[in-house]
Amino acid sequence: MARLEAGEVVLEFEPVNVAELIDAALDDCKHALVEREVRVQVQSGLPKVRADLSRAKEVLVQLLDNANLYSDKSRPVVVSAESAGNFALLSVADQGPGIDGLEQGLIFDKFYRGKEQRAVAQGTGMGLSIARAIVEAHGGSINVTSQLEHGSVFSFTLPIVRTAGEAR
């Protein structure tokens, strides 16, 4: 985290197919997700994004791990990707307990752990802050929308690769 904040982590940007990014993250999580239904919805014709595949995958793995940890295994997790202007919007939705409004503003802070979830799963409270730093280093943003007793949707953006003709 300190290296990310200090700009010491060099990202290796390349055009990345979003479906391949999702597949790579799901492959990393396959053992944890073995008892979970995961639905994937990728917009047809979604352009490639400008990303460091390894780091972008870390973000998605973190969101998948959280959805798996904090929601009932009998409920599906939905991973989706769609175009949003000059960005691709990737989301991980769960049907867990949700996050109250006050906490939604804190969960991306270093070392913060949800007050209701501290006993549910171990952790340092660094995962989402690291995810935010990685997404911001890509020029994107990350956020959450949540409703108590209905679940949460964590979303982040990555810039779409534009060709010279599209930039005009």
C-alpha cells in the first residue's frame, strides 16, 4: 500500500480484454468459489481497457473474495461489465447483509473493517483501500452502493483503449 501511494509501483499498461480479466480473476478464486454460483454478464462488443492485467485482476479478486465472505453461499454473485463513456464499468454484486450508509463512506479507508462484519471474517481492513489505490492508479474510480438486508454492488472503472481514429 505504501509503495502504491508513493507512486513506486510501476504499472505495465496494455490493452486488456475485459472478459479475459474476469476469467483470470475467477480462475484465481475458483477454490474459494467452489460452492457459489457466479453469474457473468459482459456487454457484447465491449472494447478493451488500458490496464495492468495483474493489478486489475487483484482488484476484481478482492471484490469477489469479499462478496464470497460476506454473503450467504446459497445466493449467487454477479460479475458484470459494460461501457460507461470512456470507461468500462466492472461490478461485483452480492445479496449479503448490505452496508449501512455511514459505513459506505469508510470502507475504502485503510484498516477500516465493518462493525457488523469484524467477527464474521478475519482481515486487516486493507483490501478495499489497496483496490482503490490500484483503480486510481489506472485513472479510474471505485465505489459501492448498498442496501441493508439486500446486498452490495462494488463497481470500478478502467479506461477504454481508444484508437487514433476514435480519439478525433
